[in-house]
Amino acid sequence: MLLNAFASVLSSSQSSGMEDTTVYPFWLSLICFAIVPATIEEYIFRGVILGAYLKVEMMAAVLISSLLQSI
């Protein structure tokens, strides 16, 4: 909620986003906006990309997947 309030201060629109944060419980918001995206990102970058490049060379696979994730 604090991050949303800070973002609304920096936002050019005058609508308040605080109403949206009280619609869902905190634990559900945490799962939907923090845990699920992080898990999917790790699966894609560490699982799929690393697995695809491991067939070529291990050091290249680690470097390429790390560089792509940092972008």
C-alpha cells in the first residue's frame, strides 16, 4: 500500500489508487504481484534459456542466461 501511495504521488493523473489496494487481501496481492512473477521469471530464464544453452557449453549458458535476465 505504501508503494502504491508513493506511485500515486508521482503519477500525473489525479486519481487515487488506494481504493484498488483494499479490494484484495494483502496475502493474495503478495502472491499475485510478487511470488508468481518471480517464479515464472526464474523458470523462464534459469530453466528454459539455461537448459537450451547447456547443450552448447556450460559457461556460455550461465553467462547468456545471466545477461538476459539482467536486461
